[in-house]
Amino acid sequence: MKLKILTGPDNKILRTKSIEIARKEIKKKKIVNLLRDMRDTLSADDLGLAAPQVGFNLRAVLVRLNSGTPHARVMAMINPEIISAGPETEIAEEGCLSLPNIFVKVKRLKSLTVKFFDERGEEQILEFKDLNARIIQHEIDHLDGILIVDKAI
């Protein structure tokens, strides 16, 4: 089921730090349905979606990795946490589904390692670079109540 995307820089849910999902809850109906509905909501052109953007104060995101390539895929990340990062940063323009028609330049890490649970409840530790790293940082910001306008340079 397609969910309504919350919008506006002053939306209380978008500004609230999300709560972690217990590992034992990941395979339960509530989380399975949420991730399914988030997939239904994510359009073909969207690069990511965080649970708070659809009204759920939970630490879950979808990210479209390798966008624009034959290897593109959508990955669910539950309780994502950046555990290490490379020294390089990059400034690039970003938009956000929750801030329609707003585009700002944001400085982000170019490479990082993220620990998270996948949809099966298994812990993953993966490295991401460039656009994939940028998308993940953007979505983790949503989980912390941070929007791109807060990081605009």
C-alpha cells in the first residue's frame, strides 16, 4: 500500500529522533508490512525513503543502490549506524521527498562503513562510496530528525 509522504521543515515527526527496532521485531508483521509499504511508496526515480517520512518513528530506511546502472537495487536497512568513514568529503546538491522543490548543497562523506540489520534480521557490515554513501547519510539524517536544510552550505 502506498503511504503518504510527510512534508515540511516544521513537521514534528520529521524533526523527532527515531527509535531503534528490536532485532526480534524485524520479522514481525508490523515491520514486514512497513517495509513492503515503503517499497510501494518509493517511485522508480527516488533514491531513498526513511520510515519517519511516512509517519513511523522507527529506524528503518530504504536506499536505492547503484542508481542508473544495471546493478540498481533497493536495500532495506534497519537501525543503520555509520561505524567508520574515509577522510574525503564532497559537496553536492540534494533534494528530498519531504521538502518538495527544495534543492541545497550538502557536504557529505565520500566513503563509509555501515552496520545494520537486513530484512531477515541478520546483521550486516558493508562499505559504501560516492552516491550510495550520500544516500545512506541523507536517510540516516532523517532517522535523527535532521533535514537537508539543516546542513545546507
